[in-house]
Amino acid sequence: MTPEFELLMNDPDLESIRGPGNTLIFVDGDQYCCVGPEFVSIEESQCYAFGSTKDEAIANYAAKFGGRG
């Protein structure tokens, strides 16, 4: 788990929830974002996915990583 992931997880303004596979799900703009525990940033990481719903973000993340974080 990266320090950046922990900051997201503990940010009270983000209103994140835990997802499957130790992921974190939160609203980013007009979409949901699902990030994995190795997340650093959009520029430096690939362990994230977006969707118009929580379920879609989770499904896109799972498709991208085959269910692994």
C-alpha cells in the first residue's frame, strides 16, 4: 500500500469506500474511480479505472487487471 493510497483512503473529503481486492472507490469529477493499493498518481500508475457507476469502475478495474490489485 503506497503512502498516496493511504492518503486517499484517509481523506474525509473524498468519501471513499473500500472495494474488492483491497481497492478504493471514490467520485472523481463526473465518474467513479477505482484505484489499487499500488496507486501513486494518474501519471505514474496504471492501477486505476473509471466508470459511470461504482460497479462499472470495479468491472473496468477487474478487466484491466484480471481481478488482481
